Amino acid sequence: MECRRAKAYSSSANLGSGFDILSMAHTAFYDIVEIEAEYGKELNITVEANSNIPTEIEKNSASYPVKKILEDIGISASVKIKVIKGVPEGLGLGSSGASAAAAVAAINDLFNLNLSKNDLVKYAMYGEAAVTGSPHPDNVAASIYGGVVSVISTNPVKVVEIPINYIFDILLFVPINIKIREKTKKAREMLPKMVSINDYVLNSRSISSLILGFVKGERDLIRLGLNDEIVEKARLPLFPYYPKIKNLALKYNAIGACVSGAGPSILVLTDKMTDENKIIEEGVKTCKEFNVECKVIKAKLAGGVLVERCY
Ligand SMILES: Nc1ncnc2c1ncn2[C@@H]1O[C@H](COP(=O)(O)OP(=O)(O)OP(=O)(O)O)[C@@H](O)[C@H]1O
Ligand SMILES: N[C@@H](CCO)C(=O)O
């Protein structure tokens, strides 16, 4: 039996107004997916995990993309998938996406499929569909590529890595006593079907400012860009502490703050001008005011998915 082990990092999607477009991989957490396989008469996939995630093939974000790849290519094999969760689930940290990213990278290497990174993203999106009912591409793109990415097309999938020319650190406020079942699915149902032209313009300005800020290495543009008028506002009941945390992050001179993915975690970008300790101290107190216990994780930008042989 051949075996591959892949490691994929957590991610924060959206980055303000880049809903389903922008995402950032970070070193906060990672998932490992090990896949063992041997050719057989028919396709048979089993999943085991070290946490309470579903192990039905079509409901697990690691196994469903693997099934899709092997069916499309026409490979009959007996496949054992082991998911070792490191990214906490349902907290807006791209947990389902990290498993999907690791799984597609492992199966690609195991069967020498030579799929491009965009193909890996395409298949990993099935993992998100399995979990949330919609194949959002942003988390899986960041976990596969690493760094900060922009998904500029989904049909066909095209992901662009954004050159980052400003050095920053990452703080994540992670609520540890909130558990919302099918959180991303619910958060997507909260979104408006129509938006005003005014909000559309404001969001377009923010997204262009953020991308230009990263590329040109201009702090002020990144700060201006980390804003959203549509998605974060519609989902505010899921993270009522967010406006207060964002205000104090800006008060203590963070570069900016936004909701991490569909929440409830909050992403704060900092640099040497930021009073991080104050943000952490007052941010944790703010969470408590809302009866939420927040753990603060410091992280850096992470690289893309890595695959090795299992020994
Ligand atoms: N391999 C997997 N890893 C993590 N969650 C999984 C996996 N397979 C299925 N799930 C289910 O998906 C849900 C987590 O997905 P959800 O979209 O709510 O969170 P997330 O991926 O952490 O957040 P976000 O997409 O906002 O970053 C949980 O209910 C979990 O049981
Ligand atoms: N773009 C997705 C990311 C989920 O992590 C959403 O906000 O629903």
C-alpha cells in the first residue's frame, strides 16, 4: 500500500469586502490528511478522524473531493483516509477547507495525477459543497496556494497569488465557547439577495484598496481596504462583539481588522506600530462582556499545502 501525508494550514476568508474572492493562509492551525491506497476492482473509500466530524464519504470535506477525483479519472482503488484535525471546526478558520486542501494534494501525489493547483482548488471546492451546500473557493484556495490569494474565476477556476510587500503579523480572536451547527451554511443564508449600488461601490473601493495596499506595500491602503458594508453587517448577530473589537484594534493602531471567514473569529493585522498587548487585553475583556470566551492566537502568513510519503 502506498501512503501520502499532506499538511494544510488554516485560513481567513473574505478579508473585509472580498467575499468568496480573497483569503489568507495562516500558521495558527493545520490539518493533516493521510491517504493509503491500492488499486482494486472497484472504488472503495473509508474515512476515520480524530474528531467528531462526519465520516460519511459525501459529508466529509476530505473524502468527497477524493471520490470526485478518482471517479472523474476512472481509478478503481481501495482508499483509506485519515483526517487529523488541528483546525478547530465552525470558527471561521477554514477548517473544512484545510481538510479538503490536504486531501486533494495527497491523492494527487499518491496517484501521480499531475493536477494543477487550480484543478486541486476545483476539486477541494466539492469538500466545501459537502459541508455547506455551496462550493465557496476562498478557504481552499488559500490553504492550497498559501499566502494571500484572489479567486478571480471559478469556471474555470483561476486563483492569483497576491504579492505581499508589507510585513505584518496576525492576531486571531477565537471564541472557544461558541458552537453553531452548520455555521457557514447558516451564515450564507443570512446574506441579502440584493445590495444597494452605494454599498457595492464602497465595497469595490475597499477591495481595490486592500489589494493595492498589499502589492504596493502601503499600510494606509491596507487599513482602508479592510472594510465591508454588506456581508459582515448582514451576519453581525453571529459576532456581536466584532464592532467593539475592531474599534479598539484601530484605536491601538492595528493595520486593520475584519471578520475571519463567516466568523465568529476576528482577524486583526498588526505591525510594529501596533500596541498588540492592549488589543489583546481589551479584546478579551470585550468578548467577556458578550459572554464569549476568546482565545487569542498569534500567527504569520503560511505557505501552501505540503505532501510527503508516510513512513
Ligand atoms: N474534514 C472536515 N473538517 C472539518 N469540518 C468538517 C469536515 N468534514 C465535515 N465537516 C463539518 O463541517 C462543519 C464545519 O464547517 P464550517 O463551514 O461551519 O466551519 P469552518 O470550515 O471552520 O468555517 P469557515 O468556512 O467559515 O472558515 C462542521 O459541522 C463539521 O462537522
Ligand atoms: N466566503 C465564505 C468563507 C467561509 O469561511 C463565506 O463567507 O461564507
